[in-house]
Amino acid sequence: MVRSNDLDWEQQRAWVEIDLVALAHNVRQIKGLLAPDIQIMAVVKADAYGHGSIDVARTLASEGVGWLAVATVSEGIELRQAGIVAPILILGGVNSDIQVQAIIKWRLEPTICTIAQATLISKAMARMQPSQSLSVQIKLDTGMSRLGADWQEAVTFFEKVVQLPYLKISGLYSHLATADEIDHTVMEMQLDRFEQATTAISHSGYSVPLLHLANSAGILVSDRLHYQLVRPGLILYGLCPAPHLQSNIDLQPVLSVRARVNQIKDITAGTGVSYGYRFIADRDLRLAVVDIGYADGIPRRLSNRMQVAIRGQLVPQIGSITMDRIMLDITQVPDLHVGEIVTILGRDGDVQITADDWANELGTISWEILCGFKDRLPRISG
């Protein structure tokens, strides 16, 4: 197991654990849903959804994942500086010459959403590497109403990009807006639009090496969405994008969060706990102060609404979550001691707390929970 800041490991107040064995398991589960010739582009944006993009990327490479996708140029550069050599697609469009120069320097693959972007990249290549071409991918908007060229203009758009020097179109893709919903109406509409666009391009005499449409939910819903490449994100990290899809794949959560007990005290009935006294003890109880708070990524809205695991049993959090601390009612664990480890997310014995549990409580999505754990929590990968 690789530990961040090994020298004072025993003094770490809180940390994130990344189970790379579980990650590898999830990759193999995804491969089991795909035809042998379909490639995987692993989405490792936002520091691999908070899991640590470099260690994740290395594990993915060892499992034969051939492509990576990030949101920003800086995310791609970070991977390159760490020695990651796989093709890296920048999912976000680029609009500045400085960004384009960095893409060329670090051998990244940009997404083209507008002719202005394509022209900018072509001109930069003419200045910087006039003897070479740069692989680019075109994104079509088939119904997400976010980035991408209008699917109805796909042929015209494709032809304009082809005519620009120094650009090599290596892929064409779109993104599904509702693949995780039970109702597939919108998904089928997007699939039909993507099919119409790619067929029209083909009939115009052009070929595209890679077509891709499926995100995590799309991978699980139908092999009609798989094309030549799929783009898993959430399922890599062991969580399913929707409850009704859970039976389609066997996933293992990759991320756990743990913290240490800082202080233990007894309080009497009527005593208020934390800011605003949003918890007042209705009986005498034993209280533990644990060194993790909203500055580390625990949503303050979970105050008085979350549980943690100690010695394989659930224990309630009480009072307002503070910047650096949470308080627990540990009356049922009377012999707990200072320095003992508390599981915030993850498995402890037969008890498991997941990002889905928090998301359901807060009315949000597990993606947001995973991306919320801050850099001041060291990552342990193993």
C-alpha cells in the first residue's frame, strides 16, 4: 500500500483510502460486458472523481485500458508529467492559444466543438509542428444541449474540419443525457440522431476510426450504445449510476474515508452540542470528537443526519458539522479510546457506508459526494 506522507502516518487525523484491487475488479467487470474489440476510455477527470488520477491511471494501464479522458488541459498535463503515455482526450473544448500550445506540447487530444476551435488548433500546429498532424475528436450535440456541434450539421461540420491542415480526425462522439433513467425515450432519440449523423458522414465518403456514445449508464443499458469505444466513469469507481442498473454489474466501491478520535467526553442531559445547539442531549451520553469536517468534504447539510462506523457498528453524528470536526454519540461504545479509527465512508466489518447513502440523504448524486473530498486529506492507494 502506498501512503501519502508516510513519515507522520500515525499522526494523520483523517485520510482517504483508495482500493486499487477493487478498481481492477471493476475494470474486469466492465470488460465482461463488452465485445472483445471494443476499447475503454476511462474518465479520470476531477482527479479521477476524487480517487487520485495518477495512481488510478497506472492501475487502468495495467488492466489494459487504452484511453483516458479528462476535462481540462491541466488535468492532462498532470498525467503526462507523471509518465502516463496513454492517449488522453480533453473532453472540454479549448478556446485559447495558450491551451492549444499546451495540448500540442504534451501530446493531448482535443475535442472540437466549433470551427473556430478547429481553426485555432490548425494555425497553432502550422507554427509549432508544421511537419506533423494532431489527432482531434469531434463532438456532436445530439440532445444534451451542452458542448458539441449540431448533429444536423454533422456532415458540413466534418467536411470543414477535414479541409483544415494539420488535423487528423480520430474520433466522433456524443454524450447521453438520460441513459440512467428508466424511461429510454430521450436516450433512443439521441441514439437515432447519432446514427443519422454518423451514417450521413459515412455516405459522404468519410470514415471515422472511433465512434463512441456510452457513458457508465449507457454501457449497462444496451450494447447498441457501445460502438468502438465506451467511456466509463462512475462504475470504474464502484458505484452504479442508478439503482435499477445495479443488477447488471458486480461493482466494488474503491474509495473509503476514515478519521481518528481526538477527544472523548461525557455530557449530561440538556447539554447543547456544536454551533447553534442544533442538537441538545435528551439524556446523559458519551461524546467523541473526530478530526474531520466540512473543509475535508463532509457536507454540512448532513449534520444530525449521518452515521459513521466504529468497530463494525453504526454510530450517529450529532450537532452541526464544523469545519474540522464532527461529534458522535458513542454511548453504545463506552470503551472507545482517543486515536481510534472511525469509518466515515467505506466498510467496517459487516457495515458499509457509501457515497450513495449520503447522496440519497441529501437529494444529490454520488458523483458530487466523491468529488467533494479535499486535497488536505492524504490519499492512501493500495
